[in-house]
Amino acid sequence: MHAKDILIEAYGRIREEVHAVAADLGPDDLNARPADDTNSIAWLVWHLTRVQDDHIADAFGLGQVWLTRGWAERFGLGLPRHDTGYGHSAAKVAKVRVDSGELLTGYYDAVHEQTLGALRELTAKDLERVVDERWDPPVTLGVRLVSVLSDDLQHAGQAAYVRGLLQSTSA
């Protein structure tokens, strides 16, 4: 198995988790925050998708799906167009509200397809290419891909935890 095949499999796991967490939830559950200073399922899924979109687009020289395919307009969040949610205050987290899980999974699926397209073209040598010189040591494409994968899976797990909390209190 080649490294790109492992990455494709791993990014597929994110998609599975995103769909599982957003399935069959209405706006009340998607937007619920267990406490005022915590994140909702909507924010967590939106944020993990924005990070993947932003970082993959940058690393591969692509346009962000959020900006090029009308997703910013569909969400209509009232946030800056390039916002990914990094460092959001509780007030900004509260701005990320959706009416359906389909909006979240639709955006994720569009980002996932762009990610898979980029990953399918990878060679082993590509993984060594430096994509961010602001760090010491500079970040290679391989490191960036694993970093996004790790961040996304953590946020998907957090969203699943919030879903479990909501289901336990409504039972």
C-alpha cells in the first residue's frame, strides 16, 4: 500500500464520522451548545471542514471550495469569507448556525472530493515538498496532511461527544 492510499483511506474515515454525527439531527441539536463557552456540532463540523478546505487548497495550489463554489453564501454566517474558526470567541461560535445536517455534509463532501482529487495525484516525492516555511522546521506536505487529518478527527470526535450528550439528556 502506498502512502497516498493510506491517506485516502484516512481522509475517508473523516467523511464517515462527519456523516454519522450530522445524520438525522434537526437545527436545535446541530446548533445546541452544552454550555455558553462550548462548541456546537454545527460549529465543529463547519470548522473541521473549513480547516481541511483552507489547508488542502493552500498546499496544492487550489481554490477553496468555500470561496469558489458558493458555500460561503449558502451558509450566510456573517463572518469574514476566509474565516476558518481558528481562535473563535464564544460570540463567533454562536454565529455558526445551520438549518440542516445536509448543509454541513454537503460542504464536507465537496471538500472531501477536492481533497481526494489532490491525494490521488500524490507521489512519494511530493510528500517531502515544503508547504509552510513559517515553522521551524518548515512544514512538508506530508506533515501538513497528517496535521489536518489529526485535527479533523479530533473535532469529529468532539462533535460525536456533543451528540451523545444531547441524546443522553433527551432520553
